[in-house]
Amino acid sequence: MEPLLRGALDALKRHGVSEKQIEIVRVPGAFDIPIVARKLALSRRYEALIALGAVIRGQTPHFDYVAGECAGGIARIALETGVPVAFGVLTTDTVEQAVDRAGGKAETRGRCRPGCHRNGQSPASAGPLKGGGKRTTVGSRKTQSRQASSGQDRPG
């Protein structure tokens, strides 16, 4: 989900966030995002977190569990810790939809699709940092690689 990450980084830069204020943390899958995000939020090193990833529907109800736990976990972390966590985890029916929504189509460029809850903005556009704080992007990836990837979970 490299386009999704690029879109978030682009939005942060457009809002005046320097590279020194950004830390990218990768996790194996979307189910792991809340676990790592909670640890990061509790460290008090970050003013805000941005969760990026994708959960793609399969033939089993696994999709509902992964997507629901990821979304609920992210919301709980923000409530528990007071650290804002922007939700940029795509939930789609197909890989093609995920690619399109992550920025595979020129009109999306890493932003949410028109009409979504952020009105076409990237999750990174959630708000400015106060006092030069640090913002991190927590993204899921399916496999380890040297290439930066925010990846996807594809339930069986």
C-alpha cells in the first residue's frame, strides 16, 4: 500500500510537518495496528498517530473480525491515551479497490475516495501538530521487505 503511505507523507509535508517529526512504524497486519499504536501512544513520544493499511474481504467472516478489531482498537487507544489516532485503514472487497483507494488512480493520490468521512482528504490531514511534536504513521504490511510498504491483510 505504498501509495497510501506516500499520500499521507505528502499531506503531512503540505501541512508543514518536517521529516524529523515523522516516524514510520510497520506491523505485520491490520490486526496488529492497535497493539503497536497503543504502545506508541503510551510512550508519550508522539503527539498524534496515523494508522494506515488495508483489510480485503475474503470468502470467510475473518474480514469482519479483523476490520472491526482494528477500527475499535484504534478508537479505544485515542480514548484511553488522549493521543489522536487518524484512521486510514482501507476496508475493501477486492485488491483492485484497495489499490484504487490507496492512490492507484490519479484522482485519489493517497486520499480517501470522494464522499468518504474525510471528504477526499488524507488521514494525515487530521490537523496540525502543536509545538513541533512528533507524529508517527503505523502501517500494516503482509510480508517483510526492504521496500517501504504499508501492506494489506487478506483474510482466507
